[in-house]
Amino acid sequence: MMPLRRRALGRPGGDQRGSVTAELAVTLPAVVVVVMLAVGALTCAAAQVRLQDGAADAARLVARGDEARAGGVVTGAVDGATHRVARSGDLVCVTALVDAQFGPVSVPLTARSCALDGGL
């Protein structure tokens, strides 16, 4: 009579040594890419909020007649940002623009804010 072969416990399909390492090697780059994209998105969102705040402050300054400081406020909010001033009736509007960079990707961000002319 031939002896029965015993299967090792915990290995139902045979020898699977190294399968966890292979699965990790396949999924780890995808996880890293997703995390990098999430960090980039949060960075761009934070820059957008700062740009909007800078545009609002600049619009109030221009409305009060202090147009010279408006550019410094926008650039101080987000490095490299530029601005444009437009007047429409009783409103002074400032549009702030910047190209946000994260890695090789450039994302154009725009913020616009208006204030009542005369600083009221």
C-alpha cells in the first residue's frame, strides 16, 4: 500500500511562497501614484483658497485708492501670482492668476473678487 501524500496546512493550492511579495510589488506603485495625486490636489486647493483671499484683499485695497499695494498682496498670498484690475460701474474687480505646479503638472488657477469703489 502506498502512503498518502500530505498537503501542507495553509497552502491549499500548493507552494505560494513569494505571492504576497509579488502582489505588493504590483500594487505599491499604484498606491504611491494615488497618494501623490491626492497631495497635489490638496496643494492646488490650498493655493486656490490663498489666491481667492489675496484677490479679495487686493480688491478692497484698490477700492480704497491704494492700488500700489494690491500687487504685493496678491503675490504675498501665492508666489508668482499676477493680477488685473477692472472697474465696472461702482465696483472694482481684481482677477488674480497663477500657474500652480506640482511635479511636472501645471494647473492654471484664477480667482476674482469685487469691492464697492470708494472703500465703503
